[in-house]
Amino acid sequence: MTRTTVRLSVTVAAAAAPLLLLPWAAAPARAHGAPTDPVSRVYACSPEGGAVRSAACRAAIAANGAPFTAWDNLRVAGVGGRDRQVVPDGRLCSGGLPAYRGLDLARRDWPATRLAPGGRITLTYASTIAHTGTFRLYLTRPGYDPAKPLTWSDLPERPFAEVKDPPLRQGAYRIGVTLPRDRTGRQVLYTVWENSSTPDTYYSCSDVVFPERAEAAGAAGAGAPAASAPAPPRPRPARTASAPAKSPADAARGGDAPAEAPAARGDDRPAEAAAGEGTPVAKATHGGAAPSAPLLAGGAAAVLLLTGGAALALRLRRR
């Protein structure tokens, strides 16, 4: 190797070394997430969420000063279960983070998911890397007013569901829960994901709509199957003079339908037995008056004998 080649190799290596320090060259693993069903505000108003052009999302983006491109990064470090002490009232949906303040707007037109009181749902929480931690789900109290900022007093002290370390499958945690039965109208499903493998806690607001009581009662009445009356007995066909009388086998079955064919019963017995128990095959096949083969053969022999005798007698007379 020449001096020129060695000098060129050293120069290339020195130029490439700083590239290894660039963020994209050693990008940290993204370990974030947010609910996509029922859809959270931050995801609904993100470029991927599909509701970015709604009036509520436009207002949130304007208040935010920037779009919600980092919809999966709404997290607060070092909370350690002290959610009510760390996250201030009126800022629950943003987690108290200024970069997400548009999510705290008190509005009645946030993109929402229709749910049934007392129904069973599967919360889908999109994530990119599995983490251990506990999900706590809260539902705003009866009488919650969406036109007012969300406060901790709007949520019960205890979550209605708490799930620890669910598995991450196909990019999402899927958590099956049963909803409270006493909610109507617009409510907020508030999800807290406290990581145990990181110091972070994630917060999210999912707007949901329950039917009003009158609507729910009407839907229950319309959806409930009516009690069906027993079907009237089917009239039996009148027997006519030309209709054959029931056979003993029919009488034993107690019905007017003809006896099943052996093949329809799946009967693999010989045809003799299948034709009818104790019934001779000859009688069942031939019937009563037809002459049998031996009788025909005997008659033919007698005719030949008479014809031969008459011819012999005629010859003897001619002699």
C-alpha cells in the first residue's frame, strides 16, 4: 500500500466519524403512544388521525401554535403516581405540557366515539416499543359539562379499570374493559399510562358519547327481540277415498307421511330385509297372479308331446 492510499483512507475515516454522531445515525428508540380507539384528541387532530380539519382540531392547532405531529409523545417524567399533584386542573388533556395546550379547550364538538353504557369495549393504545406499566382508565362523572375545563373533581377518585403489563401486539396494546352503566351524553375517557420501565407517565383524553336515557330506552326497546308466539299446529291433510290407508309401519310411526326409503335412512342392510320385516321377497316383487317359470315350461312340454303323438298316428294309418 502506497503512502497516498494510506493518507486517503485516513482522510475518509476522519470525515465519516462525525456522521456517526448525527441523530439519525444513532436514533433513540421511540417508546411512546396514545389511544386510537376510542380516538384520543391528540391522535384525532394529528396528520394521521383524519379529523385535523374539524372545527375543534383547527381551534386546538391554532391555540397550540403548531400541528400535533408528535401525537405519541404526550408524556411527563417523574410523576410516580402523583398525577393529581403534578398535573394541574384544566390541563389534564395536555398533561400540563405547553406544547399540547390546545387539547385543553373546553368544547362540545371534539371528535368523539359513540359507546353504550355498561358495554364492553377494547381500548386500542398505539405504541412502538413494549414497556411494562399500568393503565388506569377513568370516565368523567355523571353530569360532566364539556363546555367547562376538565378538572380532577370531574373524575372519580378510583379508575373504573386498571390493567398491568398488557402485551404489545401488532403495534398496540388492546385492553378489554366494561364501561360504567350510569353515563349519558358527552363524557371524557381519561387514560393514564404509568410506565414502570421508564420514569414517564402518559396522559390522554378520548371524547365519547353515550345515548341519553330516553334514547337508550328506545334503542333497547327497538333492539330487544319480541317474544315469539308458538307456531300454530300444522293442519293435517284430509284423507280422500282414493288415498291409501296407513300401513302397519305408518301406524307404528304415528304419521301420515310415507315410509322412508332405505337409502334415505342410511340403511345398509340387504334389500330383502329392507323391503319389510318378515315379508317374502317373491311376494313383494312379483305380486299374486303372474305365472311362474316352471308352469310355463310344463305347458310347453305338454304341447310338444301331443303334437308328436298325432304325427306318429297319421303315419301308421298311411301304411
